[in-house]
Amino acid sequence: MISRFGRLPLRSRLALLTAAAMAVAIAVAAISCWLITRDQLMREFDRSLMQAEVPSTLPEVIRTVGCEEERPPGLADELNTDRTTAQIVLADGSACWLQGEHTIPVTETDRAIAARGGPRTEVVHDVTSDGTEWRVRTISGGLTVNRQPAAISLARPLSEVTDPLGTLALVLTLVAGGGVLGAGAIGLGVARAGLRPVERLTHTVEHIARTEDLAVEIPVEGDDEIARLSRSFNAMTAALATSQERQQQLIADAGHELRTPLTSLRTNIELLARSEESGRELPPGQRRELLESVTAQMTELAALIGDLQELSRPDAAPDKAQLEVVALDEIAGRAVRRVRLRAPEVRIDAELAPWFVRAEPAALERAVVNLLDNAVKFSPAGSRVEVRLGRDGLLRVRDHGPGIPEAELPHVFERFWRSPSARSRPGSGLGLSIVARTVQQAGGTVELRRAGGGGTEALLRLPGAPEPPPGSLAAIRGRGPGRSA
């Protein structure tokens, strides 16, 4: 049953739940009304029966006239009990009808009360006669008829209460049924009106899934939950569209960047292959230059592929499991040693004060290497690059090259962007964009600016402290006050 309900459309489920809730509420109200009415009617019924008192002259009349006649004259006038049925009950179980349309069967309780005599005694009990239920009140108090102890029974049919209650139950049932049907109709209408924005959202999602058109937006009305959902969905599609656009741009830029070294590599390899096929050997100097060019182009392709792999990682913050407390001065020292091996013609001076940060070690070292590579690439032979890591956590990398024009500084961290003056130099234009993303993921900042006296200065700042936090691996290993690389 539950599984069937779960397979129903949401609109039908809402209508059924609304109808069920209304049915429960109406049923509780109807039953409460019926029970309250029944209690009130029964109290009034019992009160009217108990108020039917026997006149003080009735015992003398009974002794005078006896009970031989079918109806002793004058007794009904003395009773004056309106709709109450009355009869005299003798100790031997016989009865003398006084008033009313029916006689009431004499029970053992009535005979016991009649035979008791003595002081006034009364008891109330129910009797069924010919399918009719009666509530009987039997009273004794020194009455005798034909020299036998006697009592008077006053009775009223319970139908005076049950008939109105039956009618009320029928009316309440009809009203409850109509209320449930009305509630179902109202619930269906409310479900349709309430789910109309959800239907629009569903149609939009289906359209996007079918056409992959991320430019479609859902109209937003109001500030309710549906409006919030619509705004969130629009924000999600906008983010997806931006991501798709960036992906397409990355593919296009990567294809453009790969085309040049691949074309040059293909040309050089074709020249070497043609020389082998024709048997005409190239001059040793030209052959050596071709092989060096092929090696350089392969190295450039490998670096470009590595950069593309780095940029293909999600822009979100890295997994916390990959973060650890590392010494930025150690990472910068290793980066300096690596770049010195690649560019021995440029002098790199480094002064590194202790500074501990929480980051991904490999990515952070790659970012520092890229900063140093960028500085070395634009430094003339015999010049120097200065690397300083202060006790405030600011890493400075300064070269003495031609510098970057002010108009080009806002673009240096864009993917595949290269200065017009640097397009003849090796590189893919991805190094600084990798630096910016790595630093941003570590919670830091990086910028490039023109240095006083010429050249370019890179400023990298990461949140951290000059001492490692207690319990970290760096704290366990222990560190000196500072060093130079």
C-alpha cells in the first residue's frame, strides 16, 4: 500500500493527504459533537424522569379504589407525569396499569422493591419490551393494594434519546462525507496551484537536459521556497554555462598552443626522416640543431601537458586530507635550487625566514617554481633574481629584466595570456594562472608589479605563523631560526 502511494504523482499524494487530514479532523469533530449531545440528552432525560414525583394523595386513592378495575379512576390525574408511563407493581409480580400507551414488564427488581415496604425506596433500571428499551424508576413507600405491598413504576422510552441521536449521526455522516469530498477537491486545487512553479522548473530542467541549452532561466516570483529553488537553479545553470564556456575556451586555447610546437616538431622530424630515406645526410651542425630543437619542443610539450593537467583539476579548495603544515621557507629553498640548475646564467639570491603555512606541498612548490621561472625567463644573462621571505610571511621575487607594462599587469594571471613582447620566448602562458589558483586555494594572495629601478616584483602572501602549531609534523621535526638558500 505504501509502495503504491509512493508511485503516485506528487499532486495526487498531496490531494490524498489533504483529504485524509480533513477526514480525520471532521471525524474527530463529528464524534465529539455526537458524544457531547448524547451526554446532554441523557442528562435531560434522566432529570425529567427523576422529577416525576408521586403526589402525596396517591397512596390513599390506591387504598380506596384498589386495583381490580382495568384502570382505577382518578389515578392518572393524581400522577400528572405527562409522557411518563406509570403502573402499580404488586409483590406477587402483577401490575396495575395507570397511564401511558404500553405496560412495562415487571422485573425481579420491581417485585423486590414492591415487597420491601417500609420507608421510601427507589431504584432506576433499564427494561426491554417488544424491542423497545425503557428506563424505569420504581418507588415504594408503604403502599398496599388489596392488602399486598405495592410500588409505583415510572418509565420513559430511551427512544426519546436514541432517535435524535440516530438522526444526528446520519446528518454528521453526510456532512463529514461531503466535507471529505470537498477537502479532496480543495486539496487537488491547492496541489495544482502550489506545484505550478515546480512544474515550470521541471519543464525547464527537461528542456535543458534535452537541448543542453544552459542559457534558459526560470522566472522568479516572490521570496518563498519555490522562488529560492528557482534562484538557486538559475545560479547553478549560470555557473555551468560559465564552466562550459571556460572549458571550451581552454580547449581552444590549448589546441592553439599545441599547434605551434607540434607543427615545428613535425617539420623537424620530417626533415630528419627525409634525410634517412634519401641517403643524403645532413651536415653535422644542422643535424645537431634539429635534434636540439626536437628535444626542446618535446620538453615544451611535456610542460604544456603538465600545466593543462594542473588546470584541469577542480577550482574548489583541495581535500583537507591533502593539506598539511609545511615550511614555506623550505619549499622556497627547494624551488630556488631547482631553478638554479635550469638557469645557471642567472644568479638567484635568497633570504628565507621561517614561515609555516597549511597547504598542499607539491602544488605550493610548483607555484613558487613558476614564479621563479617567470623571473628568470625575463632576466638578462649575468643579472640576478632576489628572493626574500620575511618574518611577516611575505615572499618577494624580484628580477631586473625589462618589466611588465602597466597596461598588461591586469592580464598576467589569465590562462594562455602572454605579453606581446614575450610570445617569442618559450612557455605556454599557464604558469602564472597556476600560481594564482594554488595561492587562492591556500587562502593567500599574489600580485605582480613594476619594481622601482626596473624589473618586475612578485608578492606572494600566505596565512601562517613563524612557528609551527604544536603537534604538527614540522613542530616534531624541529626547525632553526632561519636560513639562506
